[in-house]
Amino acid sequence: YKNQSFYFSNGYGVKMNEQISYSKADYFHETKWIAIAENKNIFGVQFHPEKSREQGIILLNNFVSISSKYLKC
């Protein structure tokens, strides 16, 4: 998702820490903040993919695709 814009509307966040390996993307607002984190089968975002136009829908579809690998249906 490099160089893509997502909808942010947050009054708080988690600061980047280069020693933490689960941070996958960041954004800059006065300092670096975590935008996307992944740890094993847990994914989290600090923005609103549901309000982020086409790239948000793609991201949500990717989450569903990845998480379906962990489900036994």
C-alpha cells in the first residue's frame, strides 16, 4: 500500500518503534505513528479502510482472504 491514501480521523495513535517487528506501515504527523500492524494471524489498522475508497475495499478483501486460510470451513 505504499504511496496510497487512506482515511484517518484519529485523536490518538501508537508511536513507531523500530525495534518492534510487527509494524508494517507508518504515517507521519509530528512523529511516526503505526498505520498497519501484523503479528502472526492478527492484523490491525489505525485508519478507516471502510471509508478509504477503492484501496480500502481492496485492503478489507485482503483481510478476508488471509483470514479464511485460518478458518476451517
